[in-house]
Amino acid sequence: MERLEVLQFKRQQTKNSGDNISDRFLVFSAHEIFVLMLAFLLGRCNLFSKSFFSSAYVASFKKKDYLYYLASLFSIFGIISCSDKSLVLKYVLSILLIITINHFLSLNLYSRALLCALSVGSSGSISIFLYSKPPVEFLYLVLEMIGCFWAVVMFDRFLDSVFSKKVYSTDQTIIMVVVLTLSFLGLSNGFDSVLAVRYVLFFILIFSISFFHGMTIATAMGFIVGVLESVYERTSLEVSCAFAFSSLVAGLFKGFGKLGVALGGFCGYIISIFYISSNPVIRIREILLATVIFCLFPLGKIIRMQSAEEREVQRMIKEKIFGVASIIENIQQNVYNKPAVLICKDEAKNIVQSACQKLCLDCENSNVCWNINYHRTNQSLNEIKNIILKKGKLSQDDFKEFKFLCGKYKEFEIVINSFLESLKYSKLVQKASSTKDNLFKTHMEVLKDIVINVAKMAEDDAKKDIGTSREIELELARFGYEVEKVEYLSYDNYFQIDIELKDGFKAPKKLEIEEIIKGVVGCSVEIISEVPKISGGYTISIIKKPNVQIDYSIYSKSKENINGDRVCFLQLKNGKFLACISDGMGTGKTASENSFIVIDALKKFSSLGFDRKVAIRFINSLLSIKNDEEFASVDVVCIDRYTLLCEFLKAGAMPTYIKRGNEVLTIESDSLPVGIEAESQFDFSTFKLQKGDMIFMFSDGLFEILGEDGDKILKEFIAKNQFVSTQSSAKQIFEWAISNSFLIKDDVTIIVLRVGGELEKKGE
């Protein structure tokens, strides 16, 4: 692509950003301008009589892009603008050392911090020797090196916060305030005779923290700003107390909006200065100007905070998802625990009448019960009938008034219960409803687990990096790709990049795109999927290159024309590799359909990020509803290519073998295949792999060829043989097995995985 086209593309991107501050600039976003301004101001900051913050700021950059080199240049400009010759030599030389070493090496955070400390120490030693400074300067230099180390760590977290789209946490807010305060201290003193610019910015910063974070954080930040100002001016801590009290009062008035915060801060500062300071200096002009700017300027466009509406929407989404899970759980508990209807009203009435006829005919008190106390007797018998309807049996505690009316109430209890027992109502009805209730309970539990799994995925702590996304977009455009969208997501141990390309004149080249992305993010990457879009173009998913590759191969033979075994291999977006065999019941078309249902559902659940244990339970629950004896075994191996932790999930599957050198480990299962019982529990285990390990997965067809003790024979064969590659080993195992039988009794599928090495093309 010509340079003119690249510039036109950049102009179009900045034009589409609407209300972005970068509308006035050619290619720099608001974040980039902010970073460059800080680089210049930190270069001018002379806190603790030494300005080492610029070196630490430059060393904290992770990516070596154009912004990194520009920030280094701006830092050097800042140092030159306000320092003497010795400081210029010291810090400019240290920055040049950092840039040079970083250009050739990729270092982690603490390595960059150590590099910064050593660079400042080296350049400082040269400065001391050249300008004949006293030996005590070496002690100051050691303290400065320690400060450099921790300043790099602080600036690293600061830059993460700047380019993050997440709401600032408390510790990020503290780092933001400290860095901004340091930059304000680097402002020129040329205006001090008219206006102390840094005080204006200090008050705006304090008002903003009070407005967005409230009283507690604002008070702490006010004290920190005051401490740094006291150190800079070499005065007592009176200023820090004044700033802290001003922030406290401003935070108290947060409920009255911007004007209330500014008024509270103004009053707090005036009161504290008069009562605390021994030599009060009232900054009326500065605080009034800060109040006007704070009240009129739309700070929400500069300070990235989550709006009340966004917070409310997120809270409502989470509450509703977990609320659905709670409702499902309540339905399951209420329906499952609801007593079964044992008998109907007429049957209960007949049982009571039969008991009365049996006991009352030869009773000497029957005349009293049925004539004198008829209404009380009839009411008590109705209560007993209702108890039978509810409980299905009687106990002595159920006789309240009746035991005072009838002298044979104990015999009455025995007769009623004997009638119920003889008719076997309790046992038969409970047995008939048990299967149905258990099935319903299982379905509800699985549905609840899925909803909770969705809620956990919604809370996933992924951070969108807009700066990196835009940088990737521009680099791809420079190489001629028509980019529609780039999304960079950062997680704890890895990152994920989704790129949507338009249907342009240049088709995507895998190696070229990987090199382009590598140049931006500073580490190797891997394309895990490249899917053409229906509307034209491609969707490409890229992850940080894992520590290992997984070689895999499959060898399959069918008894009939249609193979009943199904397999799948997936490169997941979290860097995991998934392999699965599903063996449908029997052979041919029916078996193939059963295994296809399981494999297809499992593949889609895994691609969406669902927990595989929840997915298998859900698939089993759905298949068990059909009750047509359609079931399939499932054997899943999922390897985390960053940590080498391997998950094994088995449902009626054959043993899996792990070969490590001459040792063979076995992963077995006693669980049932999916689709037989809704309440089935499946075997799940984990194992830490090592590079060079081989994993062997089989369908039951191979064991039918080997016959009795097939698992022991197969394990011995794997242990004593050395396999050259995954593809040849799968074929070698099958040929060895068939040489002993010469008859395929069932469909045979063999999958072999190897941890580490180059990928090989697989399948036969």
C-alpha cells in the first residue's frame, strides 16, 4: 500500500471517531497524546532533587512501537528544558541505554525495572566522575536506583490503566493520582508570579477524585498530593494536611454535584489554611479557576469512569442471570420435594368408613359417639381423612380431639395403616413417581448449572486494549489488508485477538499476519482459526503463542460403509487443545447419528467457552429424554498448552494411555455412556503433562479385536515400542492388533497425541 493510502486510511479512522479529542490531530489518539505529554512533564519533574522518573517511565513501556520511541524523545526534551549539564548527561544517557537494550531484547517487567536501575546507576557514575562531585553522591545514587526500580513497576500499572477500558480500581486510582501529581510538578515555574498552574491542576484532580470516588479515597489522595508538593517545595507537611481536609469536605458534598464538590473543597482549603498553616498563603485565584474549569469542562470524556447507567445495566444483567438460576433451583426443589398424591378423596373416605365399621359394631360406646357426639365425631373423622390424603399414613400425634372421643383410637390407627399398607398405596405411587421426579430434578440441576456457567463467563475479567487494537489495525492496513474490526482482549496468562477482514484485493497470508501482529505485541502469536464470512472477507482468531504444540493423528476403520465413531479436534481461544472420540451404540448409520449428536453439541459448547463437565451433563440429560436406547460413549482430552495441565473427561469410554519414556500411565473410567440415565455421573480427572508425552485414545472396536485382557496387552505393546510419529504410531497399533484377529467386529478409531514438536498433518 502506498504511503498516501495509509495516511488516507488513518485520516478516515480519526474522522470516524466522532467526539474523540484526537479529531484535531492526524494520527494520535487522546490516550497517545496524554502519554506523550506525561513523558515531557516527567522529564521536567525535579522531585527529591533528582529527576529519575523519566527514565523509569520510558523503561515501563511493554511494546516497542512508535509511541515508545516518541515518548523517549519527549522525555529527553523535558530533561533538556530544565536540567543542568550533569543531569542532562545522566538521564539522557540512561534513556538512550534503555532504548538500545530494549530494542534488541524482550524483557519482562522486573527485568525492565532492573535495567532502568542499572542504567541510571551507570550514567550517574559517569556524571559523578566527569563533574568531580563528592563521594556522598554515590549513596544518593544507590537510593535513586532503588527508587527507579519501583517507579518502573508503578508506571507499568499506570500504562495498563490508561489503555484499559475497565473501570479504575482503588489501587489504579492511587497510581493515577501519584503520576499526575508528579507530572504537574514538572510544569514550568514561569507563570508562578501570576498564577501557580500546578495548584490549579492539583485542585481539579482533587475535585475529580472527590466527585467520582467519594470522601475516603479523596482524603487519602489529597494527603498524597500534599506530601509530594511539600517534598518538592521543601516545606513542612502543613500543605498535605490542608489538601487532605479540603478533599474530605469536597467528598462530603459529593451528593450536591460538581458545584457542591467545588464549594466544599474551597471552604475546606480556606479553613485548613487559616487553622493549620503557620504562614497561610491563600490560593484564591488558583482555586477559583480550578472550580470554573471543573464545573464547566466535561470531565467524563477524559476520565474513564463507568457511568451510573452502565454500572446499573451490568448489575441488572448479573442479578437477572443469577436470578434465573435461583428460580430454576427453587422450581426443582419445590416440585421434587412436593409429596406425591397417594390416594384420592373417595378412597380415603372408604378406608375411614371401613375402619369405623370394623371397630364400632362391637363397641359399647358407639351410641355416645354416633348419637350424642355425632358432630364432633364426624368432624374428627374428616380431619383424619385429610391427614391420610396428605401423608398416606397415621400416627398418634395426628389424633388431637379424636383420642378424647374414642377409646379405641390406638386400634383405629393400626387398622387404618394396615388398610393403607395392604393396598400398598404409599409404596406403589412413590415408586411410580420416583423415576419421573428424579429425571425432572436432574434436568433442572443441569439447566441451573448452565445458567450459572453463563453468568461466570459474563464476569470474566477480560480487558480490552483499544490502543493495541488500533495499532494492529494500522499495521495491517499498511500491508494492504482491508480491516473492518480488531479486538484485543487481555487475560491473566494470555491474550486473544479477533480480526475481521473485508473482502479486499489481498487474501490473508497466515505467516505474514503472524509477523505483523508479533511486531506490534512484542511476542510470538499463533493463528488458531481463519473462517470465511458469508458476506465476504475473513474472521481470524489469534492467541499468544503457547509453550508447546500438540501433534495429533487419527486412524479409523469401519465395519460397515458408515463409521459409527466420530472425532473432533479443536484449538480453543483460551489456548487449549481438545480431542474427542464419541462411539455410537452399534455400527452403521444409527451409531453414526448418535455419535454425531454428541460430538456436534460438545464442539459448539466448547467453542462458546462452556465448562465441558456441564456440557456433557446437559447432552446426557437431553438424550435420556428420548429413552430410545440411543446412547454414545464420550472420551475427551483437553490440554492447556500454556500450563501443560491435561483434563480427562470420560463417559463409558475406553482407557486412555499416557506414555512417558518407557512408562505407561492409565486413565480409566467406570461411568456409563451418555443417554442411558439422566442421573449418570461421569469421570473427570487432571494430569500434569511433560514435553514429549504421548497420549493414546481408542474406541471399543480395538479392544474387541484384542479380546479378553485387551487393555493389559495393549498397555504392554505401547510400553515396549518406540513410536517415531503420531501418524505412523496409530497405524502401527492397528496393524499389530488386526494381525492377531484378522476380523473387525466393530468400528475402530485410534487417536495419538504428542506434546511438543512441530505440527504434522494427520488422518487416515
